[in-house]
Amino acid sequence: MNDLPKDIDHDPEDTSPVVGPSRPRLLGVLGPGLITGASDDDPSGIATYSQAGAQFGYGLSWTLVVTYPLMCAVQMIAARVGRTTGHGIAGVLRRHYPNWLLQSLVFLLVVANTINLGADLGAMADAFTLVLPGPPKWLLIVSFAAICIYAQVFLQYTRYVAVLKWLTLVLFAYFAAVMTTHVDWRALGAGLVWPKLQWDSTYLTTVVALFGTTISPYLFFWQAAQEVEDIHAYRNRHRLTRAPQQGRPALARIEVDTLVGMGFSNLVALAIMVTAAATLNAKGVTDIQSSAQAADALRPIAGEFAFLVFALGIIGTGALAVPVLAGSAAYALGEARQWPVGFSRKWQEAKAFYATVALATLVGMVLNFTNIDPIKALYWSAVINGVSAAPVLVAMMLIARRRDIMGEFTIGKALTWLGWGATLLMSATILAMALL
């Protein structure tokens, strides 16, 4: 990892002379990593964290400690690939690896994202009806889908990113929720640093679900693609293979952005798990099937305020996650098919890309009106994510170590060890899924 630059102004990668000292501006540094981390706590993830807390109390909080350095490593690697090469993960795979591998991974990603996206739209509607009963669920699902499509297709890129950044604030709702509960801090501390492993299928299934929720392929594709978008959005930025003098501040920005984004993501996940442990588990409520059910179960136990902020957080995180799911699928498919891609382009310039964004959102919306069980759909989405995560990670690690692709910006020992650690973890997750 790299030392931070002494001066990071509004654009930390601007290498032009600066008159007088400047102070780091954190909001100018945070971007793809913050949005990626926040989108990881989507309604589907909230359901997983709530179930873990309700069923096992504080006993699985250690998983968030284990996954944090691994999440940071793989997301930094993804971001560095995009910033260095000027291409997303799929674009690099298309140029340097067999087509069958690329097409297989993209297909799995698009299917998993669409299922996950549909589940998130349904969860947003369920949470809304808990807060304001009245509107039919179908109308809410259609409305949320329409809003997400409009924002992605018609908002200017820089404004769209600003909207996503502001949406990350809704995650503070879960810190507010945990403050209203009576937390057993000693039990939480023990759960964080001294795990009591259980070798039964229920425990192991939940661990697999937590790992699969926190390290997901769509996050790799999204963060790499957003680094490429930023190259196009800022005139003074160029891919590092063309402008190596921008390497130090660029990699430092990526490091700060990712460390903060993933840290925020895991702290929110911990807050959700702790809230469920301190309320639901403490009262014997151990079976949570969805994020909306978790919010509703909180009402009689933790009070109206905790219920309200928990439910509103589901709506906000869904509004953040749906565009990321649809966008990452569109980036991957577009680069695999050699389409013009990117939210920095107008829709007339990238019709197939924007059509994929809209179609993925619409198909996800339609899934809510079929006989498909949303819980089973989410399970299979997690399975697909787990199956595709390991080969994507292997490909990313090989890419990040190749000088013919990364030039002088190949990853060092720390990221290499952590990246391969994450790869082994996800491979073990796949094996566990097969055996459970």
C-alpha cells in the first residue's frame, strides 16, 4: 500500500502547481469506494445481517473483522485495474483472456444481479408499506424501478454520483437504531475477537451467507468501472499506463476511498447485526426471512423510533444498491460485447448500455409479480455470486500481477497476500455451499 500524499485538494490527482499549502478534503477523495461499500449493505444484505444477529446473537460479529481487510484488498485491486488500464474488469478480460471465460462470468453476474435487484425492489416496497400503509405494493415497486431508471439514464454523470454519495447518509440510520438498544458490550467484544465456532449446518450456512454478502463480484466490476468513468469525467486524469506521474496520488486516493468505504460498510453491517442481537435474539425471535420482517419485528421490542429508522434505511439502501446492481451488469455486458459504455456518456451515445440498465431493472421488477419465492431467489443469487466470485478473483489477481497489463503499477506483497486470501476464502465458501 502507498503513503498518502501531503496535499490532496479538490481533485487529488491534479498534478498542476498549487500556490500555497492545501488541506486534504475527504469528500473530494471519497467516491467509487464509498459508494461501493455503501451499496454492499443493500436490503438483501440487511436481511442476512439481521438473521445472523437474531439467530446467533453477537456470536458471528467476528466475520466482519475477518472480511474487512479482505474486502479492502480486493476492492483496491479492482479499482487499480480500472485506474491503471482505463478499462473495467470485463474489458481487461476480453483483451487478455479466453472469450468463454469472459462470457461465462458476465452471464452469471447479470443473472445474479437481476435477481438481487428484484429482491431489493420488493424489500423497498415492503418497508415503505410498513412506514406508510396504503399504496399497493405493485405501484411502489413500479415507482421505485422507474425512479432508478430515470436517475441512471437522464442525470448527468457528476450529478448522478453526487446523488449516490448523499444516499450513503441513510446508512447512519442503523447507528441510530443500535443506540436505542441495550447492547451487551462484553458479549459483543467476545464475539468480535474470540469466535465460538459451531460445526452444524445452520451455523455454517449463515457464515457462508455473510461471506458471500460482503465479497460479491458485482462490487468488483462496479468499482473498476467507476474508476474508468472518473478518467473520462476529469480532463486532467489519464490511465496510469499513459500518465505514470499520476500514479502516487491516484493510488493514494484509491487507498483512502476504499479503506473508508469498506470500513463504513462493515460498521453498518455490525450495527445491523448488533441491533438484531440486542433486541430480537434477546427476546427469543430467531427466524428472520427478510429485511422488512426484521424492521417489523423491532417495533414491539425496540420501540417506534428504532423500527422507523430501520425501515427508512431499507428504502434508502435499496435506492443506492439498485443502480449499482444494474450498472455493474451493464458495464460487464457492454465491455464484453464492445459497446460504448458509461454513465458519463449521453444515452444517445451508449444506447445498448443504457438499454441493459433499464432492462435489468425491469426484469428485476417483473420477478416480483411471478410465483418465484423471493427468499429462494435470493438464495440462488447468493449461490451464483459465490460460484462466480472465485474465478473472478483469480482472474483479477493474475491481471494485477501482470506487467504487460499494469505496467509499473502491479500490486505489491500486501495486496497479493490479502487478495489470494480472499480468493481462498470464497473458494472455501463454494465448497461449503456444495457440502451443506
